[in-house]
Amino acid sequence: MLNKYLPEIKKISRQVARKVPGISRDDLEQIGCMKLLIVGKVVDTWPMPQTATVVRNAMFDYLRDEYRRNHRIDSDADYFSIADSGLKNPLHILLQKERGEIASKAMAKLSDRQQDIIDKKYIKEMPMWEIGKSIKLTEARISQIHSKSMRILRNLVN
């Protein structure tokens, strides 16, 4: 099963490793392979873009966990209070700039569903598949809504 997806996993790990200095492509490839092994035979029924999303999300979850572990971050409050994060996600940047006012104004511009997904992803730290399960949407759809929400937030901040 993995042989079929290995080229895609390698491609994604190259893309991610280019964006995050100091991370091993081998580690990212292992994370991608492990995720596909965990979800098992279900993967064979998915189209390649959905499988790629699952792999990419697993890699980003790994990077976020590594960052927190390396910086001894115990809570979300600690995570968002760090002045300069190695992982520049739009929500982190948003929270750095005038901590509440800008964030609350920007979040208010998102739909209730978008706000719920952002809250579950960054505050409750739920993986995409679990968010999808909780609101009865596919992981791919959650990823689409998340990406759109991040674009909106990024545009509001910049």
C-alpha cells in the first residue's frame, strides 16, 4: 500500500522541509507513512488529493508538537505569548499583534463554522480528522474551510 503513496509522501516532505529549516525530510516521510498505516485500508478508497491532505496535516501536527516540546510550552497561553515562533501560522501572528483587539475583530469576520474550526484546531488542539468527525464533515472539507479561514485572517492582519 505504501509504495503507491511513497512518491507523494516524498514530494510533500520536500515541500514542508523547504519551509521549515532544520527539519529532517526522513522524519517527515516517516510521519507520513505512519499516518497512512494508521488509517489503513480506508486510504485506498480516497482520491490522491485527500490522501495528500492527510499526510500534510500529520506532518504539520508533528512539527507543532516538536516545536512545543523543544520550547517547553505547556499551554496555549504560553504558545501564543512567545515573541518569535519558528512556525509562523497566521493565527499566531494575529495574536501577537495587539493580542485581543485585532484577534477578536478578525475572528468576528469569520462565519460561526470557521470560528469553530479555528477554535478546535488551535485552542483545543484537535486534529483535522477529529474536527471533521465532531461536526460531521470530511477531513478534506475541514482542511478547505481552515485554509479559507487562514487566508481571511492573514488578509485582515496584513
